[in-house]
Amino acid sequence: MKQMKMTTRKKDILYRLCKENDYVTISNVAQDLNVSSRTVLRELEEIGKWLEKEGVFLDKKTGVGIHLPCSLEKKEELLELIEHANSIKIFTPQERQTIIASELLQANEPIKFYYLTKILNVSEGTISHDLDKLEEWVDIYNLQLIRKPGLGVYIAGREKHKRRAIINLIYENVEEKQLLSFIQENITKSPEISGSIEIKTRNRLLNLIDKETIRTLEGLIYIAEEEMGYKLADSAYVGLIVHLALAIKRIKNNEIIIMDKEFLNELNQNPEFIIARKLALNLSDFFNIDIHEDEIGYITMHLMGSKNRGNVTKNETSTIGSFELVKLAREMIKIAEAETGSFIGNNEKLLTGLVNHLEPAIKRIKMKMDIRNPLLQEIKTRYPHLIKVSSKCAKVLEDYLGQKMPESEIAYIAMHLGAVIEKKEIMPQIRFRVAVACPSGIGTSKLLATRIEKEYDNMHVVGIISSFRLEESWLKQEEIDFIISTIPIEKSSIPVIKVNPLLLDEDKYHIHQSMKKISKTSIKPKEKRKANVSLKDKLIQMHNYSGAIIEVLDNLFLETYYVEDIEELIHIVSAMLVKEKVGQDKLTQDLLSREKKGGTLISGKGFSLLHCRTSSVEKLYFGAVRLIKPIYYLNSRGEEEAIDLVIVMIAPENSKQAYLEVISEVSKMIIDKPNFLVLLRGNAKEEAYLEISNCLNDFYRHKSN
């Protein structure tokens, strides 16, 4: 391509420059590509010469950055040239070593040097140097890297050590949120994959687990969660999925794991072992494999060392008594108070959070399982003072267990302490008033609002709004401090925080950071509003709630249909809910319009929400449609995902706020009450009606107080 070797890295740099309208710094480009600034500067020399031959001169400004001063049309022309150029892959040493490790760990026989030089496009000398570095990493896992001239190179050691190395290799190179996305969306092809060496390396690692098994595993884990009586936290859920997917793949290759018999007998005494055995039996049936006791032991370890999503310890028969956990947590809080001078001893939320964290953490440490914290580096960098305090608090655990605490565990303690100490120091007088936004204002927003109010006692969700129809006057009138939205909002007079509808740990962390930032710049403590609601207004409001509840109960529907796609289903739903042809067409148009803005797929769960506000109906409608044959639906990454259930929520265009609150309350049941989803899938209309009645009865009583 005009005398320049178009490497993948050069392509990535050019892609970045073509998509920027303003100057971008060298360090930002380097950070995006996971290389050094010096590497980017070196590549820019050749890129600059190539651009000149294409009639574009790279604009460089010291202290500002680099920029392509050309028209949009010219940039599109450059992108076309880049797209069709044959690129040469150049891996960093770290990427090469990661790929070599993944190849060796899944190989059943020695790998030839020639094969490695071919896939990595480097010399045997470079491969030999990479193996020297890799030997140090392999040694950490009690494995041996063996090189035999003429035969090749391989990793020798016990199966349990190989599996631990594989799982850590994945976690070292793939962020937990990317793993969660991989699991939830069952990724097959992604538009991002073609461009980046880093992404190619990541995908090679994800191939270490069999993605075809993930959907089945999700269903089986759901059954196990029902048996346990609690939901696994995201990190524990990801960990169990990765463990099981890898185990199934290794068992199919006749790679058998062995556990110490005495330790296995200890595990056998725990209630989790019974659940693990049932899970193993289901796995055996689905995947046609034999799973012996040792494998069940490792599944038990994952269940015992898992966090739950609730606010209480998982069971009273725990091997670590709740009293003992509370005692440990109180000792840690006492040390934190002495170190920081902040009185936090009476904070029940902190105590509960620590107790719930300590139970699985202690079990994992006792069982020598890895503790991972995706925010470790960020916390160490931003909050060294909290890490220092938490290290002293961790001494309580070290004395209790007789072993040193890993950095990741210390960082978790810092997160719990920081959430309280930072809030007391920076936001003592503030109660944030927030609005929660989603495209229609009746979809996932209620689910998110509930999670937010449970998580933050200093946050009040004033209202649920549409992200496409922001009413600036309402935001001002209600003194909204910021918006939390499930999709990006570009134009807003107040700050917007974008989060995952499931409110992941990472989202909570970023919300906390945003609250700190906002509190310093724009929020003043607000005077308490005086409740001045007349009896008449109260009665009108309750009348609206009761009217909305009656509409939902009267118009509940559960149906089963065979459709080819979501558009056909929309036509069926429109005809079912509206008699007149004009009204049917209007509802179809409104639902299709809502879908174009982004369908609400509950990724990885096999169902989606079909909802809108429309002038074609005069009442609220809630129901579900079971699909005889699954259809494919676009997820947030633009990829197809199978669904077998569609939940429908329709509200009149000019619905009163009380009516929207009621239908949103029903939608909240989908997440809060797992059994409700089972009833909808099972077409159990009477039972579903009873569940909704009970839920709305509680809602009405709460509103009347």
C-alpha cells in the first residue's frame, strides 16, 4: 500500500484519527491500543509519510495532540483504503506470551516451535525468549514448561493446576464485565473483532471455554439457585460459569481432576455438596459426560465461596457462625475508626455489607481459592490511604485465619469502608434527588430505580422519565441533581450517569465517584420540603392508583404464538389489543418506532420487553407471549440472541404518573421475583394474576400510608 507495510497497529491508529474530529493526545491513543507512547510516535513517522502521499498532512501540536485536517469525505476515503489493505499482525511480547500460554495449556501433545513462529509472525529466537518469560508465570501454578529439541514444547503438571492457570490467564486478560457480557449475550461474532490485536487475543482466550455450552449452563445454574434459595452475585455467577464451561471441555478431552480425599470428605458434609451433586447429574445428562466425586467437590467449593445478591447471610448452618462474622466485622470497623477518626461504628449498612462479604471470602481463603477484584488497580491508585487503613483492618482476618491476606481482599475491604467514610466526609448534608431514564419511561427504569434506592440511602428517585423526551422544566422544578440512564443522553442541562440496567458493581463504583464530583461543584444542601398534601389531593391520588391497578388486573393476558420475527409478533399483539384497524396500525407503528430506538432485551435470560406509550389505547395492558419457536433478537452489541418469551407493557400516551408507576411496579416483579417469570413461561395465568394482585396490594398499602 504505497510502500508502507500496513500493520494492524497502524490500521488501529489510522482508524482512531479518522474517527476523531478534534485533537487527540499521543498518550490517549497509546492507552487505547495498550502500547507505549513511544511505540505510537514511531508508527506515526511512517503513517505521516503515507498520509502525505494521499494528500493529507498530519497536524501535530506540542501539548495538544495530533489531528487529521481534512474533510469527512476524505476521511471516509482513507477508511476505505485502510479497510481493504492487507495488514500484518504485530503482537506485543505480553500478547505473544498470552497466546503461547493458551496454546500450551489446551494442547494434548508437544507444540512445535515452527507452529508458534507461524501464528505469531516472529523468529524462533523471539519465541525462545517469550518461553523464558512464560516459564516464570507457569512456575506460579506448580507447573513445568518443558522444551525438548525435535519434539517441541509442552506444559506438564496436575490437572487442577492447569485449570487454575487457564482460569487466571482468562481473568488476567479479560475484564469481568467483558466476561459477563460474553456470558449474557452468548457472543458469536462481534463487529469489533476485526480491528484490534488486543481483541483477537482476548477472543482466543475466550475459546478456552466452550461458548456453545453457556446457555445450557445458565439454565442449570438457575435451577441450582432456586435450590439454594438465593441468587449468586455477578462475580460468583461468572466464576461458576467459567469453571463449569472449562470443566466440561476438559472432561470431554479426558482430562480428569483429582482432589485430596480427606478434603473431599469435609466438603461432603456441607449442604452445598448436595446441590453440587444435583447440578453435576444435570450436566451429565445434558452433555453426555461422566462427572465423578472430585469434580463435584470443586463445584461445591465454588458454591460455598460464592457471594449472594441478598442482604443477609445465606444460611444459618454456615460453617462460620454469623456471631463470629459480626465479631470480626466489628473489630475491623473499630480499627478503621481509630485510623480515620470517623465514627462509623453505628452504621448498620457497613456492618451488614462486611458480614456478607466476609462469609464467602473466608471460605475462599480457607479453600485456597483465588479472590479477584476488577477494581484493584484503580483503588490502589486513587485511594492509597484507604488501602493503608484496610491493610490494618485485614490484620484481624490474618490473625483469625493464620495467613496473609491477598491485595484483592484488602481492596474489597477498602471498597466497603470507603463507601461509608468517603460519604461521611464529602457528602454529610446531601441527599441527592435523581431521575431514572429509559427510552419509554416504563421499561427497565423501574427495575433500575428499585436497585438504586436499595443501594443508596442518600439518594431519592424523584421520578422515572423517558430518555428521548427530557422535560427540562420538570428537571428544574423538581431540583434534579443528576440523571441515571440506561442509554447515553447527549443533550441535558444536568449531569447524566450511564449504567447497566442490572446495576453492576462497576456501575455502583462510578455512581459513587460521580456523586463526589457533583457534590463538589454543583449541589448545595437543600431545605427539607414540607409535605403539604390536602386530603382531597390524597384521595384523588389514591383513586388514580386504584384505577390503574384495576386496569392491569382486568387486562392481564398470557398467550402462545408461533412467529418468524419480532415484527410479526408486534402485528399480532396490536390486533389482539386494539379492535379498529386504524388503532392497530397506530400501535404497530409506535411499537416498531420504539424498537428502532433499541429493543429492551434482558440479555442472557431469553426474553425481552415490548413496550410503548401510545394514543391507540385508553387503558394499561400487561401480559406475556410465549413463543413456540424461539426468535432471534438484536442485543446491545448488535448481535442476534434467541428469545422464547416476550413481556408486553402498553400504556396510553397521556397516562398519569400514578398509572405509569403501577405498570412499572409490575415490571419490577420480573427481576425481584424469579418465580413470576417461571409462571409467565409456564402460561399459569391464575397464579400470575395472584402474584400481581399481592404485589399491587402491597404497593397500594404503602402509598396510602
